[in-house]
Amino acid sequence: MKIDPDDQKTSESIRQLMDNVAIVLVGPKYPENIGAAARIAANMGINQLIVVSDEPFDQERMSKTATHHNSRLIDTMQMYADIGKALATFNWVVGTSARQGRQRRLLTSPRRMVADLLPKLAENQVALLFGPEDCGLTNDQLKFCNSVACIPTADFASINLAQAVAILSYELYTGVVQFQSESAGKSSAKLAQSGELEGMYDQIELTLHKMDFLKEMDYGYWMHNIRNFLGRVGLRSREVKFVRGFCRQVVSLAKEKDA
Amino acid sequence: MKIDPDDQKTSESIRQLMDNVAIVLVGPKYPENIGAAARIAANMGINQLIVVSDEPFDQERMSKTATHHNSRLIDTMQMYADIGKALATFNWVVGTSARQGRQRRLLTSPRRMVADLLPKLAENQVALLFGPEDCGLTNDQLKFCNSVACIPTADFASINLAQAVAILSYELYTGVVQFQSESAGKSSAKLAQSGELEGMYDQIELTLHKMDFLKEMDYGYWMHNIRNFLGRVGLRSREVKFVRGFCRQVVSLAKEKDA
């Protein structure tokens, strides 16, 4: 088969974009599901797998469902006990949720999530976050997310973990292929890392406390809201520094008042 | 929760469209894959499962991966030894293929297949056809198909059977939901009005000035940035009020300092 040099260049840039994506499984219960997730992720061009868990998993049971062809994702899999550490260097974190409860952050569809993500992908490390089989991500885990995708279902039932990974990875891969063929080389902005955002949120909460801005019971609600709207923005490092500098100055004003 | 009669009507017409769809597994090898396919099909609103095979399958192994909630598709599953008989009453048959060989019929993507199918769905019985785990549909089996969808992959490897069912069912279900909602009334989150945003931006700029936060020449640059990132968020009224309340308190702190 003759290969068109333009096609080859497109394939290479698709590969480069997909290299910026990691699947992060938080607290999975069954090694078979990790293997099945690794297989479909590899099918869709994803090369990084991270598991957040205290316990090691049976290598053989993982590799069996991953199949020989795709076991490299299992071989290079990273394990973390702490979700914050696992995500610290990522610039954009997408959560997944089956539920649409009141307390949930504004949910988006997988397709809109991908459309929003594509312009950022060239310059940023992206994590797709999946919760445990039985209960999904907790609100505390969803706090790390810049956006949360909900796979629409007809029966409101939860989807098998590897199936959820399949649908999100498929949406992302097909989105990337289309994006590349439509726009050869548009640049995107480098976003702040998850660790920088967490530092900023801590400082905002501290600042609000120093100001006695809210009734004690309202801090949870408003920090949730602030994370929600600042998370969606896609802040850059210098914007995070701006917010933190602003908070520092507000705190010093509040101190002078008390002094 | 109050249910919007329009929403209810939309749900009902989505259900009616999905009732015209069947998953047809041709020669599957493992009962676990039939169960997993049944589960995700039910998740995506599909209520018919047909298996083309000479041999019966272990009910327990099928039901286990289907999960209790979705076992009705296993309970009502139809078996045929002959593919022609299995498909006889369908009006539109979509095949699936991983391969793009010379002998293959013109392939389409899952998304284009669905777009093509949607206008036909109200009036026609549709079958989505999947081949055995190891080799996919033969050319003889593909002959029954009106169109053949190929799931794009990065590595040209075959996808697990239930994952393929997941991706096609998901594409179809999301396509049907969008198709229905485009004709019915749409609702989305109510955002703050432009005037509210402008008031907020003015107050932020005033606040930064009162704090002597920036060098005079930098206000233009940073207000542009703040508008840029807060503008992207899609703030609601109560979030705008929160930001304005925060600014007011910061200004009063700054005044006390000067006083």
C-alpha cells in the first residue's frame, strides 16, 4: 500500500496528541476490569494508565483481559495511593459520573467534553478519571476535575467500568482524528497543573475564612461553587499566581484591620 | 421533582425509536460476552437481543455479566441457527467490521452510520450485527447488511465484542436523543445576563484599584484577562452576586486600612 506523506504526518500528530492522555482508575475492585480498560484504551491510542489504590492487583488476571497485544499498558501502569499525587502534574482533569444528583457539578456529555478538550490537548497533560465499579467517583474526588462527563443511559443504571472507558476513549480518539484532519496545527494555551489549582483553592478558602466572609456552614457550598466555576475556566499558571497574589493582599488587609 | 410534560413526551418518543432496534450477535463464543453485550445494550435503551448460533449457552454465565438489573434481555433473547431467518423481519441491517480489506464493502464510521439511520428509525426495524470475537463477520454475512460500520482504532487491533456493542449502542442512543431533542423544546442552565456581568467587571476593577493591587499600566491587561476567563465560565446570577459581595467586603477592608 502506498502511504500518502500527508496521511503519515496526520497519523504522527494524532499519536502525539493521544500521548498527552492518561486513563486514571480510582479504586477499581477487579483486576479483570483494569485489564479490559487497558485493552480498549490501547485500541484507542492511549498510552498511559494510572491506578489509584492502596493494594496491588493480580498481574495475571489483569494481563488476561488486556490481551497480549495490549499488555504494555499494564506493564507501564503507575500506581498511587493518593489521588492528589496521581493528578498533580496534569493540566486538565475530566471526571466521569453516572449520577445527576443535586450536589453534582455541572455535567457535560462525553461529546461536548471532548469538543472542549481538543483545543487544549496539544499543550496539556489530560487525565480521564473513572471511579470504582460499584459507586463511581465521590464528591471529594470530583473536586479535582475541570469538567465532568456523564455518559447518557436510557435506564439510569451504571455502566461497566471498562465500557465507560471504551465510550470515553472512543469519543476522544474519534474527536482527535477529526480535529487533526480539520485543522493542521493550531496552537493551544498551556494550563496550570492540578497541584497549582489545589494550592489556589486552599488559599481562597483560607482568605474567605480570614475575612469571616461566610457563615461556617456555607464554606463547603461556596468552595464547591468556586471550584466549579474556576475549574471550568482552564486557568493558566500566571492567572493562578494572580489569584493567589490577590488573596495574599486581601489577607494582609484583613490582618491590619484586626491589629 | 416536577417532570416537564415536554420532557416526558421526548422520553416516550426516544423509547419508541429505541424499541425498533435489535442487537444481533452472530456466532459468539463466550456466554460472558453475550451477558456483557446485553447489559450495555439495555443501558443504551435497546430491548431486543438475538443470537445466531447452533449451540445453547450457559444461562448462569450469561446472566452474571449481564447483571440482575439487565437480565431481561437475556430472558427474552431469541436464538436462530440461520442468519437469514434471524434477520428476515428487519428493514435495515447494519454490519460491523474491524477490517478494511479490498473485498469489504464500502465502510462508514459509526457516527455517519447513525446519522444515516436516524431518519429511517421511526418506521423501520433495525438490526445491528456483530461477528464472532476472533474473526468478525464473513463476507457472506456482510451481504445481509445495508451498511457496514467500522469502529476506528489507533492500532488496527480488533475490539472486544461487548466493547464494540457498547460503542455502536452508545452512538445510536446519543444520536436518537439528539435527534428527538432537536425537534422538541430545549432547556439549558440559565446564565447571568450581560448587564450583570458588566456590573461585576466594573466592581472587580474598582476593587483592584482600591487595593492598589497593580501598577496603573497593568489594569487594562489584567481586566482583559479576567473578562476572558470569567467570560468563558458561563456564570449564573448567584455566582455573580457572590463575586460582587466578595469585592464589596474587600473594598471595606481597604477603606478601614486607610482610615
